[in-house]
Amino acid sequence: MAQRDLKWSADKLGIVSASRFADAMAGPSTKRYQAYRDELIDERIGLINMEDFVTKPWFAHGIAMEPRGLAALSFFLGARHPSAELVIHPDFVRHPGGRFGCSPDTLIIPPGDRFGAELKCRLGAE
């Protein structure tokens, strides 16, 4: 499985994701919470699919900027942990309860530890 393939898309739809966690935690009375809640419902009942996302300018921008983000992360990580390595992580990982998950862009493996990183580059931030 790879990020943005059909299985990844199916696993992700209708699930609160790390990328949108701030929207989920914004509070029920906020517009961003309500919009995300409605989006998740639409995903679960099939009104939104992955093809709807890949046409969004912010999605294409994030994909285009990902190599630069990984290069920057590698540079800064190397200064602190010279023997650490970045490993691409292609899967969408769900919490055992199935209600939320994430698809980390990379795993960072410094000696004796392991953690994921999710890169974000806002549209217009170049």
C-alpha cells in the first residue's frame, strides 16, 4: 500500500486524521468543527471520495512540497541525531478503536527510539 492509493484512501475516509485533528478539537460550537464533522459524515456515506481531495490546490501543493519538507527535516534531524534515519511510511494507521488515525510521511529512527513525522506546508508558504 502507498499513500494516496485506493486502499489508503478507503482506510482514511470518514476517520478523524492527524492532519485535521485541530478541526476535530476546535469545539462543537465552532465553524471549523462543524465543517469537519459534516465532511466526515459525507465521507462515511459516500458523498466524498479521495478523487474529491486530489483536485484541491492545497492537496497538490502538499504533494509537491513534500520532498522539500523531508529534505529540511533530514537536515535538521542530522544536526541532532547524526545516526538517525528517515524511513518512508506509506500506510494509514488507525487507532485500535478505529475512530482516528494518521498516515505519517516518514518514520524517524534515532538510536533507541522511533517516531513518526507528518509534514505540512501551507499553500503559499514556499
